[in-house]
Amino acid sequence: MPAIVGAMKVNSVGTASVVHVGDVVNISPYSEVKTFAGAGSFNTGDGLYVFNQNSITNTFDSDLVDQPQVLNA
């Protein structure tokens, strides 16, 4: 059965967001991100002791596109 949609106002849509209007079979949002972090950045836990001496994070990336995002696949 077709959907009847009244007035809509969308202020903003994020990069991994979905705007759904009407009938749909499957919605699969897709996003990708590249994260640079130094040594010990993602450690979690209680009583954690991390000792990093002279830590350097190399953020140089010569690629223009690492993983192309095409047709939401």
C-alpha cells in the first residue's frame, strides 16, 4: 500500500544517517572512517598503567582513496 506523506522538514542529515519516507524493503546505512591514534589511545580498564616513551603516530597517507564507497555496498 502506498504511503501518504504530508509536509516534511529535514534540517540536517549526518554522513551515516538514513531519511526514510514511505514504503521500504531494506535500509542499510554505510559509512567509513579512518582513525589515527597514538600508542595506548584505545586502552580501557580499571587500574591501567601505560608507559609509552617517545611515541609517534605517522598520519601520512599517500593514497587519495583507500576504500571507495559506491552504491551503498
